[in-house]
Amino acid sequence: MHLRIHDDVVFRDLAGEVVLLNLASGTYFSLDKVGTRIWHLIAEHRSTEKIFEALLNEYEVNEAQLRSDLNNLIQQLVNKGLVCADVEKGSAPG
């Protein structure tokens, strides 16, 4: 899946955590340390598969649990209008 931070979203790093605000909707969201790392990976890589691979290399975590947690966070970000998601051509979802 291809991810893009919504154009109306501003964010600020505060002591290792990120605070997000969608200026159009007024939606406010905060991320913990791991969520912050994922946010930065979304900005850098934009691909869920690349994000997954980076996290798998950085953290000692079960692959299935990581995939589930990553998909859950991405879904929350999409539902709140903070991130846009498109299926990449030629790749399987998730």
C-alpha cells in the first residue's frame, strides 16, 4: 500500500513523540515513541512494505504482531484523515 501524509496535516515532535493536527477537520492525534517512528517512516518511504521491513530490522518483534499493529495504526491514521492510502499497482494489499 502506498501512503501519503494528508496535505492539511501538520505535526510536531515533542520529546520523542509526535502530535498531529488536521487543519481542515480539527482532528488531533498523538503518537508514542514507536508510532512516531512509524510516522517518520511513512514520510520517508510511503510504502507499507518498506515500513514493515524497517521496523522488523529495528525492533525485536514477532512478524505477525508487527504486521497487525502496523495495519491497525495505519487504519486509524486513514480513518482520522491524517494519511491517505492507495494500493500500489502490482502489489498485494497489506
